[in-house]
Amino acid sequence: MNPSPPRYAKLSMYLHWLMLALFVGVYACIELKGLAPRGSTLRSAALGFHGLFGLSIFALVWIRLLGRVMNKAPAISPTPPAWQTGLSHLMHASLYGLMIITPVLAWLMLAAGGKPMPYFEFFMPAPIALDPALAKQIKGWHEWLGNLGYWLIGLHAAAGLFHHYYVRDNTLKRMLPR
């Protein structure tokens, strides 16, 4: 019998796929918001769920980071070239940056725009003073990062599929639940 291949810890796997679902929700809501007329209930709901999903990603990313510190990533077999490992680390750092910086920018944008930052029934305090011009600038950064997220997530998924179907290593299998 062959021993089972090394995998990520179950919590890491479940959080990975849950966060993918939350990202799908974030992006679906923002796309839906763009299709709905201004002032409509649909637009307001889409924006509300966009924020809820985004803040959920922000809350869960800290658990994922703690898991990365506590549990070593399982080895890729066969071992990839050093340049691929370096690109992998850069991609993961970029994704974690996206999951942290984008919600922080949303919070700053809303605060500068004089709007509350709700998370379920909790409202986060404004960390900066009212400044509509700054709110507009931060909104641009938030949207730019959001657009970059499409590319980062797409490249991350494409790399996993490339490794699975072309390289035929265990990169993707390490993150799949049995």
C-alpha cells in the first residue's frame, strides 16, 4: 500500500475553500451591485453582502495565518525548481496582502466618507476623520486592489491546475479534502 500523500491540516483546507466561496460572494455582489439601479434594494443588499463577505475574509485570514505559523506546509513531490517556489511564496504573500489590505481600505474609505462599517450588528469605530476627498482616493485604491484580486485568484487557481494536470505533482492534492 502506498502511504497517503501529505496534506495541509484540515482547518487550513476548510478555511481555504470557505474563503474561496467568500471571494466568489464578494465579487458576485460587487458585479451585481454594478448592474442594479442606484437607490434600489438590490443594489443596497449587494453592497451590504459585499461588505459582510469581505469582513468575514478579513476575520478568517488571521486564523489562516496562525495556522501557517503553527503547521508547516506539506512538501510538494516532486520538489519544484527554486524559481517556482519563490513565485509561489510571492503569490501567497500577495493573496494574504489582498485579504488584509482591501478590507482595511474599505474601513478607511467608509470612515472618511462619514459612513459606518457594519459587521452583523456591530459597528466598527471610525479610525480617521471625515474627509470626502480622502474617501474618494481610498475608494480608488480599494477598487484597484479588488481588480488585482481577480488576477491573483485566477493565477493562483491556474497554477494549481497547471501543477495538477501538466506537472503532475501533489501541489493541488495537498489542499483537497479526501
